[in-house]
Amino acid sequence: VQEKEELIEEWQPEPLAPPVPKDHPALNYNIVTGPPTHIITVNGKECVNFASFNFLGLLDNEKVKSAAQASLKKYGVGTCGPRGFYGTFDVHLELEERLAKFMRTEEAIIYSYGFATIASAIPAYSKRGDIVFVDEAACFAIQKGLQASRSNIKLFKHNDMADLEQLLKEQETEDQKNPRKARVTRRFIVVEGLYMNTGDICPLPELIKLKYKYKVRIFLEESLSFGVLGEHGRGITEHFGINIDDIDLISANMENSLASIGGFCCGRSFIIDHQRLSGQGYCFSASLPPLLAAAAIEALNIMEDNPDIFQTLRAKCEHIHKALQGVSGLKVVGECFSPALHLQLEESSGSREDDVKLLKRVVDYCMNSGIALTQARYLEKEEKCLPPPSIRVVITVEQTEQELDKAASLLKEAAQSVLN
Amino acid sequence: VHNGGLYKRPFNEAFEETPMLVAVLTYVGYGVLTLFGYLRDFMRQWKIEKCQNATEREEQKDFVPLYQDFENFYNRNLYMRIRDSWNRPICSVPGAKVDMMERVSHDYNWTFTYTGRVIKDIINMGSYNYLGFAQKAGTCQEAAAKVLSQYGAGVCSTRQEMGNLDKHEELEKLVARFLGVESAMAYGMGGSELKGIIRLAVKHNLLNIFLFPLLIQGCLILSDELNHASLVLGARLSGATIRIFKHNNMQSLEKLLKDAIVHGQPRTRRPWKKILILVEGIYSMEGSIVRLPEVIALKKKYKSYLYLDEAHSIGALGPSGRGVVDYFGLSPEDVDVMMGTFTKSFGAAGGYIGGKKELIDYLRTYSHSAVYATSLSPPVVEQIITSMKCIMGEDGTAVGKARVQQLAENTRYFRRRLKEMGFIIYGNEDSPVVPLMLYMPAKIGAFGREMLKRNIGVVVVGFPATPIIESRARFCLSAAHTREMLDTV
């Protein structure tokens, strides 16, 4: 007993969290005073906003705000409960119906937080022992969902269909060795419509072919492509003209084009209904505040009434994509119609920290001259395939041609002065 | 009560044993339901009874089935029968009285149709509205409306990129002051940051992660038996070892702590790097309050860290509404990590973590939500700020204090009356969460429906949220309930 007492006395634990150096780039946040809309005041300076994902400019829209105000007067702010216990409001039901109708699927389900949407949807279907084929450039929320599901993850090279087919063939040969196990192992492919980390789109028609050939289900994450691609903004399925029933589950968050908070999943009732009992983020979290749901409904109304804003947005993206081609030292990463581009260093200096510092100087130069930009942030040690450091450029429908040109020329200047 | 000297006021908790007869009858009840379930499945397979499930697409019939049959057994046969007790849609503020949309089902709960009528003024005993801040008029709502027209509804960016508004900074300073800690950080969602914080706290040796994988398992988490699902999930994902101690049982906890330090890690015998004790302020299914003074004494003696999840207790306990630490009159500096949500007592959405500055700085840099998730919506932030100021009394009125006192009175009154009527109530006398035991599966649905007929909305819970024979109805008291409402109930 004496010994035990001594051991208890001597034992020293480590500190709960290690101290973070004061000049760590991620510690000092930019402070935005006032609304993060088209003209944004960052750290006291007024700039044109090229950093918030407000693609359709709905953050500042008067109709959206007044719909949210009306809902605030009727319901107050919070819902005080999860969906199962008096947290389901008629606005939630209406929003789910409207989303399902807009996307032309049977049913939709809403989550109160965008990050949690795909991170709860994947583990609801894919459990330990199932196999998931994921693109390397998948965003962090997908990675968390996969980790929570405990399934076997197989990464395939970004947008490389040959690599994916190779993996699928290997899986097939495995199956033939053990047919009983193969009959109960579910298989999924998880891809994004428009990748956040690289700005390009996935080759959906080929994926559909692979789906039927190897009998895998497809989960599509459309956070960036919802409200951007397609004639009416329905996303990548409309862009390619694919029957939406071919995709098993579409998940998107409402925080980009719809300028609200939260996320949704849509698809056939057979698939979506399962999440109502087994989606972690749905059952155990408070439901979406009604004013945000009302804002989303009004945003959907606007999207349906003005289908030409998508074309305008795409034109602007192409404009700036061309204008940024000549910047020395930085290369443009992303499709020409993608509203979220990355600018990466053409030649890396070798260390990530130095690259980050260089890019920060470019960003600061632009901010001082009236264009607000930001670096793309990642958790360096937790990402499976860490993208190189880059500056994120976001195009919204509210930016005028002059502003786009100004941004492009400023970036050229900044790159010249900092990188040469 | 051992260590009774640490308590400043009587700590009365009671969990009556389930009477034997009731337990047996409950098992019999479930057995009968299961038999019926098999019978109906059998009939559905042979097409004697119509199959109402949504089914797989024709083109995909030869894919591996998405759901296992057995997983859905419970869903189809037991849950479907009483499905109308949950997901009840409402169409007004979730205050003390609420309006509910009426719905009927013509095919035994497989589908619902809304009749279009609205049932008005149902006494709401189910929403987590402890201090009554869910209201459609008043200072909080006006402030939120102003912020909404100024800032808009969404934010469209993450905290580390362009989403850190001045409102967020204001909120975090206020939360830190309210709790009495050095610093705080606010998040958009209640459940997800739990996973984040636990992972970070135990896994910070990330530099060595590729060299010495054993180091990940160098941390120990001691978690209470009845911790909420999201806490357990977060703890599992962190990769540390988890040991469970009996609910609120300090001897069990002490034994685990002693063993851990003396024996070290299971195979290598090396000492643990850190020990983290995981408890909740009020356990939502039991209605019990954690024995905080004893836990803190143990923590100090064995030099471990304490993580307190105050999802239900913040705002609801304590003479000034500052949660379970205030209730026991202890110092908030003794708790290393205080986590809570804004959904329950403050009538908004989101959560916070409070603690020492190094911890919060670490979270600002490395937590998942700060880097990848959108920040809190501005009107929601304003609601939290106004309601918190009200509770602290900083807005100049005594409304906050009055609400906290009203809640405490309501709690004591309600519990006393129910006990007098002979029901079995679980939990601590001062906890505003009141579980009333039902036990039998048949009673779950019946209780819910009968109460609705009398215009009272309650929450009933059964398996899998509670042990199979201990289903219960749960009342959530609120400062907005008046004595007449409680009498009616």
C-alpha cells in the first residue's frame, strides 16, 4: 500500500494542451466588422469580398432577410429540441418538401449544420466491413464521416477513372475468393460534384457506367456545385444531363449558394428515410433555427425565379479565369466555370511554412489595396492528402467586371513584387 | 453519502429499484411484440399482408442490399406502431404553450397526412426551454431582429478564413466572463465539437504520430456509464483507451484512478500520459446531477483532468444560473474543460468550450470546426448575447434572476407533487429534467397519446435510448411554466 501511495504521488501528467506559438498563422483571425457581404470591412479596411462563398449574392438580399424576420417574429430564435422531441417545425417540413421538389427527388432531409451533413450520412449506411472508394481530394467532412463509419477505405487518384476501375477489379477478384462475405459487403463510391480542394468536377457519366458494371452505390457531395452548375442550378447531375435516380444519395450544405446555415441530403425515400433514425447529426442535435430555414426557402424561391443568374455567374468565372492566366509565379487551379478557384505557387520553396508566409504577403498586399482574399485553411496533420498551400479566390454574382479586372491586376502586381 | 462534508446543501438523489413484477411483465410485453413482429414479417413475405416499406429500385435489385433485415426488424414492427409519439410538428414558438399541427394516419403510422387543422395551446413539457427564452417578443428577439437586418442570416465562410465577425469575438468574451474561466470558444453545433475536443486533448502528440503509434494509446479516458452518445463516439474516435465507471459512483471512479496510476498501461506497464474524467452536469435520461465536489476532490488527489459537459445544466442550475459549478458553490477553475450548448437554456443554437487560455488557443488553431465549418449565424449570436446578459443581470433588470428562481421553484413543486401522487420519479430533487418511469412497452404509446388528448405534450423514450425495461416519459420544466400549468399536468 505504501508503494501505491508513492506511485500516486510521483506520477505527473502531461499538460492538457500544448502551447501554441503566438505568431502561428492560424491563431490570429481576421476580424470582420459588419456583414460579410460584397463590400466587407476586414481588420478595419474596406475591401471587395473575394473570400466568402456567397456565390449567388443572397447573403444581403432584402427578400431573404424579410422572410427570416417574419419567421423570427413567429418562432423566436432557437428550437429548443432535436427533431424527435418537438423540434420539428412546419418550416422544416416545408423546406424539405421544397428541396425535394427542386432537385426532383422523392425526399429530402435537413441537418442543422453543414459539416455534420455528410459526416452523419456516410456512417448511417456504411458500417464496419463495408468498402468505400473515395477520391483523394475529398474534403475534410467526408474524411470524418468515413472515419466514423469504420469501413475499409480505398483511395483512388483524383479524377482518375482508370485507377478506380483497377481498384474495383481487384475487389472483384477478392469477392470471387469469398462469395459469402461478398454478398453482404456493401460498396460505395463517394465523390464531390465540384471539389473544394482543387476546383474541378468529377466525371459523372463514367462513374455511372462503373456503378452498374461493378454494382457499387454512388454518394455525391454537392456543396459547391448546388446552385452553381446546371441550367437551373440543380448541380452536376443537371450539368451532365444524368437521371437523378441514378445517384443514390446527394448531400449538400446550404452555406454556400443558399447563404443560410445547415445542410440537406436528398434522394429516394428508401434511402433518405433511414437517416431519420440513424443519422447521428439528425437524431441527437437540435434542429435548425426556423429563421434560417425560412431564409433558405426564400433563397430557393429566388433561385427558381431567376434561372439566368447561373449563366451570369459562369460568365464571370470564365472572365476571371482568363484574366488570371498571366500572373507570374502563381498558377490557377480549377475549372474555368468553377466559382471557387485556388492560386498555387508555381514553384514551391520546399518548405510548407515558407510557402504559407509568401502567400500571406501576397494576400496582405491585396487586402491593403481593397481586395479581400484568404488562404485556404487545412488541418495540416489530419488531412489524408494535404493539398499544397494556396490562395482561395471566390467569384460571386455581385462582383462587377471592373472589380474582377481590378482583382486580377492587383494579384499580378502582388505576385510581381512579392515573388520576384 | 460518503464525503458528505464537501456538500453545502443536501444532495438527494433517488433511483428506486424496478419492482420485480413490473420487470417481468415488461419482458413478457416485449416478447409478445417480437412474436407478432415475426408473424407479420412472415405474412409480408408471403404477400398475405401488404408491404408498406419503400423498396429498392428495379435496376438495382441485384446490388448488395443496403440494409440488413434484422436491423430493420425493430424499426418495422415495434417503432412503427408508436411512431406518432415522436417527430410531432409544431408551428409556433416552443415556449410554455405550443401549437401543434394535427396529423392522422390511416394505415397504422406508415404514412401521415396533415389534416390542416392546428391544435392550439398545448402545454409543452418536452422542449428544452429551461429558462423560457424561447419567446417571440421581448428584448432578445428585438436585438436579434436588428442584427438580422444588419448582417443577414448566414456567414458563408469558416472561422479561420473570412467568417470571424466582431460579433463572435464579443460572444466569446462574454461567455468567458459568464462562466468565470479565462477564455472560451463558440461553435455552430453542439455535438460535433465534442468529438473534436476529445480527439485533440488526447492526441496532441501528433508530431510523433508516424514514429511511435503506441503513443496514441497513451491516454486514458474514464467515462461515466450513462454518458451521452456523442461523448462516447468522440471518445472512441480519439483512439485513447476508455474505461467506464458506474453512474455517479465515486468509489468505482477512485478505484479506476488508483489502478490506472499504479499499474500503468495494460501491456507495456508504462505510465499513462494523461487521464481525463468525462462527466455530464445533468444526465438527460436519468435526471441526476453529477457529484461534482467529490469528483473534483478525486481529480486533485490523482492529478487528472476533468471534462464537464453542461449541455442541460448551464443556465438551469445554480443560484445565478451558471450551471452545476455554481450549484455546488465551487470554483470554475477546478474544471479543466467546460463544454455546453446554447440550445437549451439560451434559446439559440450552437455550443461553447471554456477553459484556460492555452487550451482555447490550441482549439482556435487546430479544431475541426474552426478550420472547416461555417461559423455561427449572427442573429443567433445576438440572441445568446442578450439572453446571457439577462441572466447575469447586466441588462439592468432582475428578469434573469427571477427566471432562475422560478425554474428552481417549479422543479421542487413538480417533483413533490408527482411523488405524492405515487409515481416513480428518478433523479435528483433539484434537477429540472424529470423522468417518470413507465416500464411497459404498451404504456409508452398510450401515455403519449392520452396526454396529447388532454392537450399536454410530453416526450416518451424507450429502447435504444434507455435500457430495455426502463422506458420512461420525460418532463422538461421551464421557468415559463406557471403553477396552473403544472397543476393541470
